[in-house]
Amino acid sequence: MRITGISTHVVGTPWRNLTYVQVHTDEGLTGVGETRMLGRTDALLGYLREASANHIEGSDPFAIEDLVRRMKYGDYGRAGEIVMSGIAVIEMACWDIKGKALGVPVWQLLGGKVTDRVKAYANGWYTTERTPEAYHKAAQGVVERGYRALKIDPFGTGHFELGQEETRYAVSLIEAVRDAIGPDTELMLEMHGRFSPSTAVRIAREMAPFRPAWLEEPVPPENLKALSKVAEKVDMPIATGERIHDRIEFRELFESQAADIIQPDVGHIGGILETRKLAATAETHYTLIAPHNVGGSVLTAASLQVAGCTPNFKILEHFNDFADADIKKVVKGAPAVDPATGCFELSDAPGLGVELDVDAAAEFPQQQARFDLWADGWEKRQPK
């Protein structure tokens, strides 16, 4: 079997473009992959056009390790977010092809499952007025849909510092959310790399009574010593890693012992097997994995393949019940959270277990998607 070519399909919304890639073969099997780029969708498409001619066409889709190695190192230049995301979508699609050809789900090819269900947490649910009353109501809606966990960034446009008035307001939002969801629902506190170490520590202590399940990206991701400074002074798990795009670059993070939970994005770090390898390394450091997942249903399905066979997998992020819920229709067999358990059930379908509906995808043309986390009203995901 050989790859004959690829086709790309961009599903657009005002705040995110989702890039779907189909990999076609000479035996009629087609696989699909997905990633979500912020402001770099056209760059990704340009890279894929070159990579298709240089590396992908004519390759054996079963020889995934070889194809990933050639795409990552065969152009000599150091691979960053665009290249690793391009590798990811092709890699996912090859696993999809391999699973379909062999009649088994991808998790079966990666060692077999260790669980039947994967806990989900909701994101994108607080696209409402930024008031305690509105957040209370929205959080109740999340729990009513069956979720046992949710995440929120309550810090407005905070950057490096957050004044006392803004801090009190952020605390009031979290107080309202905790009251709405009760004591047993997990509440993840997102900081989006906003703060200096001292500010992050101060805010974490203010939020401690509401028992956050983790503190995510408290400081910008480039300086691991700053992250270690926070980790040493707060009494809650630290989560980070969505903006690291190469498995090898996690080495220093593991050595620092600053993170309790790593959050690689399967669509940015080179795909399914790269994430599984990273998870195995994390396990040797007693670290959990909870992938960043801001994409659509194909990326969710790919992340679930990793979850099914990974002993130290904690939980999976999910946007698509709340932000841009209509885009779920572009994927047949889209994974869904069971409201009875708050979990995804692991699929036994071959490959990724999903199919891209190209006609439905065409109903959401690419947009000039914009998402600025330092702009007023960013949480509404309605760019001006």
C-alpha cells in the first residue's frame, strides 16, 4: 500500500480554524487527521503542500515511524509548531489507515486498552457575561450535561500583575462556579501563562479555598525556573505543556519536577505515537497526562486512542459541546460524553473510529479566525 496524495479541508469559525487532512492510498483506504492552528492555518497548508511532494506521496502508510522521522529531520531545519502540526495530521491519518486495514482501533495497535472510559472536562462553556451570576448559571449547565469537571480562566486580560480589585473579582467568579458545581466536581484553574511567579503564587493562595484540581500555565512557558518557583510555593498540582511542540523538549520540564500534569496537544506534538511515547516518559517521573484538546471531533478521537492505552492518563479536555457545537456534524461517529458518567466511552471501531463528512465541512469555510487572550471580552470567543 502506498500514499497517493493528501487533501486538506479547513473548517472555520470566527475564533478558530480546524484543519482536517485526508491521506489517500492506492488501495482505496483513506485516513483523516486534524489540528487547530492559531493564526497560522495558511502556513500549515503551505507546509503540507511541500511535505506532500517531498516526503508523503509514495510512502507506506504503515511505516509511520519512518515517515515521521523523514518529515521531522529530512528538511534539516528545526521543526517547530507548524512542522510538528503537519506531521501530526499525517501521522493520525496513517494510524487511521492502519487500523482500518487491520480491522482494529488504534489503541489496540498501541498495546491494548487499560480502561473502557475516559473522563472529560468541559471548556468553552463560559462564553457569557463575565459576572458571578452568569458564570454560576453557565456552570450549572455544564453539570446538568453530565460533566464531572470543567476549566475556567477568570482573570480577564490580566498580564504579569493583577490588582487587588481584579483579584477579588476573579475570586468572586470562582466562588460562584464552585457554588454552582458543588464540592465533588473538579475545577481546573487556567492562567494561560499570564503572570509573574509572585503574582501567580499570590492568586493561587487566594483561590485555594475553592480547591482547584490544578493550576495551569501560571507563568509564560519559556522559563522553567519561573515555573519551578511557583511549584515550590503553592499547594496544588501544576499543569503545563500545551505550547511545547517537540517531545524531546519536555526533558527539561521533567528534570525540573515542576509539573504534576503535562498537557501536550496531540495535534501539535507530532501525533498519536509521539504523545504515547511522551506519556511513557511522564510515567517514569510519576507525572500524569491530560492532553490539550481545542480541536474538533477527529482530534478528540485521536486523543482518546492515546487515553485508552495509557495508564497515567488523567482526563481529556472537550470544547465541542459548548463553543461552536455545530461543527460536530462535520465528523461521522464523533465522540460524545456520556451524561451518565461524564466520560467518553472507548470506541472499538477500526482506526480512529470517525469519518470526515466533506460536504458538511464545506458549510464552514475558512475564516480570518482571531483569538487574543489579552483582549477585552476574549472569553466570549467573538472577535471584533
